[in-house]
Amino acid sequence: MTSRPTTLTIHGSTALLTLDDPDRRNILTSQMVRSIGEDVTRAESDPAVSTLVVTGSGSAFCAGAELSTLEKSADGDFDDVREVYEGFLRVLHSPLATVAAVNGPAVGAGLNLALACDVRIASTAARFDTRFTQLRIHPGGGHTWLLERAVGHQQATLAVLFQERWDAQRALEVGLVAQVVEPGDLLDTALGLGARLDDVEPVLARRLVSTLRQSQQTPDHATMLAVETEAQAWSVTRPAFTANVRALREAISSR
């Protein structure tokens, strides 16, 4: 592990956040949680960044909480468990587009970290395991809500209640991940997805992220019609829109 358990690198409009504690399978220790928060804040504070890719170093994506943290909570001290929540909630609440590049097992709270992202891409080495029922502990951190949103009630029930574990291909079949790639292609694929926003004004990209998330949780069309109308009216006043329309007109006229 490096001096910090995460690293952050910038690739165009994409920030790559790597959990970098491979010897402990990138578990969500207090230090890891703080480091995630610091790096997400750094990425968000860069006005040129639109996308955050989250991955793990070594063989695991994230093995979740430390067993000692869970054992401590049995004695009535639940604060450390709530701190673990912050490791993935910080990503969930980021205004950036978030992509999980799942390189290996995502277990318990580590699965929550993957679920916190807008898009998940898995390597063939990825595995997905809620693990909570196996440990005889109730899911936490909004796990059931996140999982049901991703795969629906039936598949979430199979995973949480009946302890079904998914390899990468099964995760693709149930809709948990958008794509499965070979391990050597994982980061290039995730960063390539982020690179699609390199030419998109970051402030527009962030507003699109907000609207997409709101639409997922808003049950009626009328509400989203109003939200989109306001956002579209704002977007046409942006210099980027004017420049693109001008370029399009020039291209048409030159044909």
C-alpha cells in the first residue's frame, strides 16, 4: 500500500480513483474512507472533470468492511459502521458521472461501492456477493434500495435473502453491469467511456448527471418535463451551444 490507501489520477475530463490497499483486498477501513472522501472532493473541485472512475488495485475491487468493525458494533458501538457507509455514500452523492471498473470481488459494503456508481463495467474476474445474510447481519447503507434499483426485486431477493452470488457474466445477464471485458481491457474501457465527455462542457455534463438521477426517482412525467425544460432553456444560453450550432451551419453550407 502507498502512504495513502487511494490514488487519484486525471485523464482528460476523467478522474481515476484507485483503492490501493491490495494486501487487505481494499477493505473500507477508516483511513480508506477518509482517503476516498478526499480524492472525490479533489476530483469534484477540478472544473474540467466530468467523470469519476472507481477501481481497485490487486485482485479485489473492495472486500467491504473489516470484520473487527462489525464485531465492535455487536458491543453497541455502531459509529464505525456508519463511517464505512461514508466510503460509498461519498461516491453516490458526487455530482460527477461515476463509473465502477470492477476488477475483482465486490463484497458487502464493497458491492455498495459499485452500486453507488451510475455505470458498472466488470472484468471477467469480477464477482458480486452481498454476503450480509451469510454473516447473519442485516444489510446496511441502503444496500437493498441500491440493489433493487439496479436489478429489480426478484434478483435482489435472490442475492440478499437467498445468498446468490454472481460472476461477471451472470451480473451482465441480470443487469447489474453494463459490460464485461477482459481484465487487461478494463481500465481502457472505463477511461474510454469517460473520454466521450472530453469535448462536452463539464457544467453541462454535471447537470445531465443530476437530471438522469432525478428522473430515476421521479414517478411522473410532468415533474421531469418541468425539470428538463428549465435545464434545456439554460443550456441554449451557453456559449458551447452557440458555437456548436455555428459550426453545424458552416458544415452544412460548405457541402
